[in-house]
Amino acid sequence: MSLFAPVMYFSFGFIVAFLFPRLPIIMITRGKGFNTSFPEHPFPIPLSPKLTQRVLHMRMIYWMGFVVATIPLLFGLVSIKWGNSAFGFGLWLSSGWFILSRLQTFVGGPKPPWTLTMAQRLQTVMDETKSDSSCCTYPQPEWQILTVSCSTCGKVLDKIPRPDLGRKRMDGFFVGSFRLLLTDGYPTVSDHGDELENLQDSEE
Ligand SMILES: [Zn+2]
């Protein structure tokens, strides 16, 4: 008996379950109407309540992927028992791996690309620029690739590398989506590894 067909079924199941839980992040918010209040990717985004809200939305969609992953996991188990077992095993292994890697967050693994703490830090920067201790007379804080900085005086206000923020990516839908699959939404350039550590979500 040939091994070719089972290997194909397995790979197909694996790929389907790989893509499935990641689709929400790729699809939701990429439309034009969702991003009218933000400059186009990859330009810096001025800090605003809308931006803070976007970080929280991305965080919600990220955890939604966790729930979505249980669908191929269950379907995989059903398929192993009553359907094509190679296909089912591919589904099951891939979504199980996804769920396990996300669960690592709770035992000191990598933090999600979007956290509550991140949103709170953006809010703190905004509050500070409106207070007496602001960096200059007309502060305009914006989120650049590696930092939140004032575009008027250039002062670095917080060192938070910018994750993907759901904007339509400049490299187009397919290349952009592929890049998202590879990075999972994390900042593509980051030399603030220690800073990322501080973004741990204490309530999760
Ligand atoms: Zn300034």
C-alpha cells in the first residue's frame, strides 16, 4: 500500500488547522472602513483612544483564535475515529500544537503581541503629554516601529515596539498575510527584548 495518500491527507489536515485559528487576525479589521482613523501602514500612528481601543480589539481577536482552534481539534478527533484518520491526525496535531503554544503564556512563555498592559502604557503616555510634565509645548505622541515618540520634539516617551495593528499591510493581502502567519502579529523588528518582558498581562 502506498504511503503517498495518507501523507497528503495528513499534510492537508495540518495546513487547514494551521490556517484556521489564524484567520481572524488576518481577516478582521483589514478592510478600508476599519482603518479610516489611522495612517496607512507602515507609517507611525498618533496616540488616541481609538488606537488604545484597537490594541484591545487585537488582543480580543488573538484570544478568539484560541477558541476557534478547538473546532479543527474536535473535528480532527471525530475524523480519526470515523473518517480519514491521516487527515484527522493532521488537524488534531496542528490545532493541539497551536493551543499548547498559546497556553505557554500562563506558565511564563512568550507574551501575546497585544496586552492590556500595552494599552495601559499607551494611555499613560497620552495622559503625561496632557499634563504639566509634558515633553514640549505641543506634544504629538505617535507609535513608531520601535518606540512611542513625540513627533514635535523627538523625545522617546516609551519603548514599546509596535506590533501589527490590523491595518491593511503595504505589501498587499497575500504577502502581508504570509508575513502575519510568520510573525503571528509580533513586532518584526525588536531590540527591546527586555521591554517586551514588562508587557506581561497581570490579569490573564
Ligand atoms: Zn514633545
